[in-house]
Amino acid sequence: MRRPLFVRTLSDSEREQLEASLRSADAFVLRRCQILLASSRGQRATAIAQNLGCDDETVRDVIKAFNSRGLAALQRRSSRPHRIVVAFPSEQAERLRELLHQSPRHFGKPSGVWTLELAAEVSFEQGLTPERVSREAVRTALSRLSVKWQRAKQWITSPDPAYERKKSAATG
């Protein structure tokens, strides 16, 4: 069973700041102050979460943030991931480029045209990635390699042997 988590003992100035922030127009600050003051009164995370209508893990995160950063925990921080996992490291990205210079039929696919979805599938089958990646991961890897990716276009051609001559005469 998990040991209950409570906020550390509040100093008088911290308690005054938290109580003053209960009148904040920012809902983020207000909610955090409510959590911290309830915890300082001895309420458990699950009870606080139930009273405020949020998840108990959110309450624990707020308490941990306050215990480590103090009143700075009342300020909203970036929600952007701290670390981005690259689906194709540089060596695998180069292998992806080489893979796309071959026909998909070489890998047993019915199409002769690469799509991002097909590239993701084949890259997994060939061991370039440990798990199946999204189309966006393939597009991002190609973008890092400065490869421009465009949809395949269907060109209208004719079986007429004189097609090229006639076409150039017609279009100039």
C-alpha cells in the first residue's frame, strides 16, 4: 500500500501567499492553491481529488512539485515533452533513404509507388525500427534528411510509339 503523500510544513509567508492566491483569476493557480492548502490540513490525495473533481495523481503531482520547487509550483510550465524520441536515428534514416530508392515491389509489395504508410510498414519489416511507426514519423525523418516528400502523381501516357514526338509538338 502506498504511503500517503502530504505537502511539507508551510511557512507563514507561504501560507499567506497560498491563501491570497485563492482569489486568483487564473484557474490553474486557484486549483493548485486549493490542493496545497487541503493537503496542509491533513487531507489525503484521494479525498482532495474527489472534492475538487480531478484525478488523485494530479493532486500528487502538485504536492511533489510544491515540495521540490516551493511557490514556483504555482506557475504554469510548458507541457511540451522534455525529451523527444526520434523514430529513425541518423543511421536508420540513411537506410530509409536507401530503401526508398528501391521499388516497393522489391520488398514484395503490390504497388510500385511509395507512400508514407508503405514506407513505415517496410521499414519495420526490414528492422529499421523496433516497432511500427506512424506516417508522420517517416515524414519527419525524411524532412531531417532534406528529402521533399510529395504524393505520387498519375501520369497519363499512351502506348503510341510516336507519343513523345506528338506530345512535344502539341505542347511546344
